Amino acid sequence: TSLLLREGENIMATDTPSLSVQLIKGTSTLATSSAASLTAAEKEFKRIYLRKPDYKKFSDKAAVEIMARGLAGGKRNLASERAALKTYVHIYKSKPSSSKTWNILKAIAYSGAKR
């Protein structure tokens, strides 16, 4: 089975249905995520991007939120997900297998954060 869903299929926020809208509008805050999930997301961010997140950058904040809360909105971009899957496998030496690991892949694919 393919790890990727069909092109154009919508991705939904796993915890907060309006998170994708909040991120787009820039109104989402990290305050609603638990401290433990934020700490874990920041740790994964550092592992992927080899730096701490800069919360003044929308893309870094989005990456941490996606990892901590689960996200994504709009249509899926399979090219971005394929590239993110390669990056994910290179870093983690496995394929995503849980909602947490899929959130990490989605953050790589959709946040816009860079090393």
C-alpha cells in the first residue's frame, strides 16, 4: 500500500478543526498545545532542521504547531509529500507509522521551514 493519499484529497486538523484557518490567518497560538507536546515538537524540529525554531518566522511556528497539534488544510500536494517522505526516511530511518510521525512528515511537507 502507498503511504500517500490521492492528489487533491483534503488533510484535516487532527485536534482542532480550525487550526488550518488559524495558521493561514496568523491567529493561531501555541498556548493551546500542551507543554509536553510543544517540547516534543521542538525536539523534532531541532532534529529535522538542525536549529531551534524561530517563533518570529511563520514557517517555523507552523512546523512546530503541525507537529504538536496535527494539521494541515487545503488540498494535498503529492510532490511535496514525496519529497518530505524522502527527507523523513533519511532522518528517521523508517517510514511514518503513527499520527505523531505523520504530523512530522506533514510539517516537513507543508510548513515551509528550512534548515
